[in-house]
Amino acid sequence: MAHPLSPDWLDVPRDANALHQGVWPRSSARADNGGLSFGGVSAEELVAEYGSPLYVVDQAELSERAKNFRDIVQEACERNNTTGSVYYASKALITGHVAQWISAAGLGFDVASGGEMAIALAGGAPAGRLEFQGNNKSEGEIRSALEAGVACIVIDAPIEAQRINAIAAELGLVASVMIRVNTGVHAETHEYLATAREDQKFGLSPEETTALVQDIRGMGHLTFEGLHSHIGSQIFQVEGFVEAATRLMELYLAVIPRHERATLNLGGGFGIAYTEADRPGDLAGIVGQIIDHVGSLARAAGVAVPHLAFEPGRMISGPAGVTLYSVGVTKPVKVHDDDGLEATRLYVSVDGGMSDNARTALYKATYSARIASRESHSEPALVRVVGKHCESGDIVVDAEYLPGDVAPGDIVAVPATGAYCYSLSSNYNALGRPPMVAVHEGGHHLMVAGETVDDILARDRGVSRQPGS
């Protein structure tokens, strides 16, 4: 029987130790002693070595997902007699190791800041496979991108065209640019993630884009490469992508001469499963339908099918990540449901929280959880996994069923944290950001060192105590 405080989508599990397929990395498994392992490495071993909270990334999962997306795009493009490119959305997760793995998989990089660009390049990404985005690129960032030789800069405002042209002229080169178009398509997603609405900071209207294309063609140090669109994030259905592609193709046919082939970049936003209730569509089917649709529109218009580009981020890194926490306090809390009936929710406090995963607080995101250090056959209890920060909204997992004997000292694993958790992490309450480790074929290595209190003090010029003293 469902708990009266449980959300409608959350079912009482037959086994509160079971891992839902599609939510956890494919290498996830329980050992004979009941503990969880990832990439052949036990959660207990990882926490013993690196501490907690701890970001864990399954290298094989991330690499395979990148290669799979690349292959899906290539196959569908070949079917439509065109070519395709995949740019990994670095904002989801970018480190030197991630840059190496993504490059090895044959993908380029979508970077949105000088910092993301620097990490990608330092990790070995070829500059010619980077596209630089952002609604407020500084002159320094533009100069660095052009000096590095990035493939393209995506323009988000008319003033940027003038700025890029002037800097390119100073450097004695011609810059390749695209324009981000606000298609007006409203993806079925959280309000803050719907980045193709008219009243928001990203992109230009079709009318503004048409005028800017003409201006760019009159600038001596810019080459116009095509159009860019991004309709939102965590999207499960294909209809929004198809409608955006339709509107983008209408604009494409209006601004691209019939004898030329330019690029349509249809962005990313492909959703993943965070809980058992999430049902992402078949990725090959969704991407294939988008590409086939553009192909049919181009053929109907009698033009070559554009070069097509996509920017998956969460789809690649999200399911590859798991965060490990140690339980410090458990506390049953009696509350009343909507009918006034009393019920008990078990609060499970862990040693991290909104400083290592801000998505629940920001977007009311839902996550799953399991005890990772052991297996238990206690009756499932409705729990709320919360952090240690001084905020009532410091929630990691809003609602989940865990074995009722979950206790201090247990390790709790939260899956699908490979995207936007490390990227959005902070030092709130002066907590150091957690380390990140890679697991692969039974081995593990440090990707990013964790921060200590000494690291935080080292940046503060107003303290008298020297770090380490």
C-alpha cells in the first residue's frame, strides 16, 4: 500500500534494493555481500579511498553513450544524403578526462565560456572541433576563441557580429559564425529550462536573424555558416524538435542561397531517466525522425539537405554519474497529509546536499536513491534524503523508498548525477566541493581533487591563519 505522503508516480517497491534499468549505469551491480559496485569497483572501497560526498563517473558508460549518439546521427544523415556533427554540451560536465573521452569518441565540444573552452583544450580537444556559445561573450573570450582557432562562434545578439568582426580584423583572419534563432517553440519542460521562449535572453527572432544575416554578409571578416536552435532541456517527445526544425528550415530557405549548403544546428535537450517513472523515448527513433523531417523539407524545396548538428550533454554524461553520500542522521517526522491524517516520513541526512547537487532546489528535480554499502530486507520506508545545509529546501531526493533500517554510517548512492551536479556545485556553508573519480574495468582514478577547508581559506585574504597551520 502506498504511503499517504508518497507522490503518485512513486510505487512501493517489491525490493527496496533493486536498481531500475535505465536509471543506473549499466555496470551497476550488487556483490555477494549486498554492496553496490560501479565499473567493477565497490562503493565502500571508493568512499574508503576518497571520502564522501563523492562524484563517481563510469568511463565506459560515458564513452559508449557518446559513440552511440555519434553513430545515430551519422547513420540518419547518410540516409538523407548529408553529413552531421555532434558537439558535446560541456556545461553538463567538463573535466580534462571528460574532454579526452569525448574527443576519442569523435565528438566536438559546445563551450559556453572561456573556462569551458580552456578545460576542453587543456584536455586535448582539437580547437577546430569547438563551437563557442553564450549570450554575453566578452571581448577577451572572443579573442581567445579566435586565437585558438575554434570552428565557429554562435552569435546571440547583433552587437556580437560587430564585435567579432572587429576582433577578427585585428587578428587578420575570417571568423565563422552562426546565429542562434529563437523559434518560439515551447518545449514541455520546467519554466527555467525552456530556453526558446520569446521573452528570454537567448537568441534572435526570425525577422532579426534575417536582417543580421545580410549585415554579416557585408562584413569582411565574418563567414556565415548557418542557424542554431535550442528549445529546452529534459525533453522526452519528438514533436517540439520537429516543429522547431520546421520553423528553422523556413528561415534557412529564406536566407541561404539555393545553390549553397549551410548548417542547421538543432541543439540538445534530450531527456534521461532520473526515476523509475521517467520514460525517455527511443533516442535513435527521435533523432532519426528529426533528421528525416529536415531531409524531406529540403527535398520538397529542391535544395541540398543542410549539414546537421546536435548538442547532447545530459544524455551523455548524466546516466554515467552516481554520487555517494554517508548517512549521518535519520529522523522520523510526523506530518499530516491533505486529508489531515497523520503520517511519518523518515528524513535521512547525508554529508552533502545542495552544494553538490543544486538541481532539486533549483528545478524541483526528482532523483532516485539506494543503500550502496549493504543489502537489507527491512520493509520499505518512505524517505526524504536531505543535505546538511542551513536551508529547508536542501533536498537531494524528495521522495524515495529505502529499507526502513537505513541508519547512520550507511552509504547512499544517488544515480543520474553526471550532468549539472558538479557544474553547479558551490561552497555554500563553506563546504568544499567533492572529489570526482572515474571507474573503469575494476580500477579507479581521481579526475578532480576535492576541496578542503584549507583550500577555501587559501582564497580568503582576510584570515590570519595560514592554510595547513
